[in-house]
Amino acid sequence: MENLSYLPSFAQYILQHCLHDFIKVQMQISEEVGLPMMSFFSEMPYEQRFEITKAVAAEMLTELAQNKARQYIEMSSKKWQDNMLPVVRKEDITAEDITMINYLRKKSLMHFLAAYCTDSDQLIELVKEIDLFLLHSETTYTNVYINVLKESLSSTIAQEENITKQLQENEYLYKRAEAITHLGSYKWDLRTNELIWSDELYRIYGLEPGKDEISFDYISSFNYPEDIPHIRNGYSVAIKEKKPFDFHYRIRPKNQKDNINGPDGGGRRDPHRIDHGDHRRVPLLA
């Protein structure tokens, strides 16, 4: 790769005599194969896409003409790794882009072989050097692609860990707030009739969080019998009309004979609220 004998002169020939046509061939092939990364250039005028393609191709050909094939591969891969490519982000490039770019480069170079040289031995050696250059390119770019994927995966994992940590902290603060204010909350899924209670609501009922199984029949046993019709009617109206509701009723916590008295003297006040427009999963406060 450091001492190519045929490719530098060929690259210099294209630069001096047919760069414009070389760019047109590259753009035509990229459209024919459906190069994925070109979707990011689709809104650009043709002239602007042409100039970007020309700049990239001229850079490659100049380095090849100076017998700096390895340096070009390292430089272009570093641009990708450092997210310095025109228009596209480094995460936007796919595995298909790598193979298709190598394909269109070879097709474009081969397109001008006949005009450049007619000596069969020289042509064979030139094709060998083109293949060598593209082989090293594809190997290096594939490694960069793998590294970009690893970076993206590591970033995603870090973000998920941070979100998990924040959720855990929020859950801790929420539980602390419920314990301090002696307020509980629960969710009621009307599709499955499943109830999910907060820890403080378990404690309000004199139950142990996570151990006592919650069901409507069971929690109804804590209600004053004379309050049950009022409770069921309140729920029924709210579910039917899909509206918020607010009422109170009395309970006798487990292992306690006396009811918990609220400020109105009629027993514990438990407000329940349904969010507007969602009657399938009901967040409530108690």
C-alpha cells in the first residue's frame, strides 16, 4: 500500500483529464444501486450534490496520485469516527453503505481503464492495486462501523441506566411523600379488574405491602356496610360518564376495632379521582 506502482498514475490521469465524467459515473451508479446514505442528500439540488461528490472524489484521487493510499484510508476513517462527514452523521452510515461505496468506486475506476491504457499486463497490475486499495478500505471502514455501533450501544446502556436510577430515586421520593402525608394511591385496570396499590395504601388499611393479596371482595370487607352502596354508585357513575369523582367513605383497618375518624367526624376521608378520557386504566388516590 505504501509503494503502489500503477494506481497513482491512473489517479492522476483521472484528476487531470476526466474528473467531471468520473463524478457523473459515480453519481449514476449510486442511484442505480440505491446507496442508503444518499437519502440524506435527496432534498439537495443536483448541482450541490455534484459538488459534494466532487470534493470527496478529488480528495481520494489526490491522495492516491501522491501514493498515499493508506494515509487516505486512515484520514477518511478518522473523519467518520470524529463525525466530520458532510451532511450525514456517523451513526447514519450502514453496513450496506460500506460495501456499496467500494462497489461504485471500483466500477467508476474500471470505467476509465480502457481510455487510460491498452497494455494488458499493465491493466492486470492496475486492477490488482485497485482491488488492494478497496480491500484495505473495506476492512478499515468495517472496523470503524463496528466501533460506532459499540459507542452507540454504550451510550444507550448508559442512558437506560441513568433513567433507571432516576426512576428509582423518584419512586423513593414518592414513597417518602406518601408516608409523610399518610396518603396512598392505586391503579385500577378496568379491562382486567387488576388493582395495584402503593405501599402507603397497604399501611392505611393495616396490611403488609406485597404480602396481602388485594381483591375487591377483600378490601370491601374493610368498609362500613352502610357505605358500600354509596361507594359502588360513585364508581359506576364515574366509569359510565368517564368523569372525575370525589367522595369519602369509612374503613376499619385490619386488627383495629375502631374506624379512623376524619375531620368531618364521619370516619376516614378517602378521595378518589379518575383521569379525564381514560377509563381503561384508572389512577386513583386514597
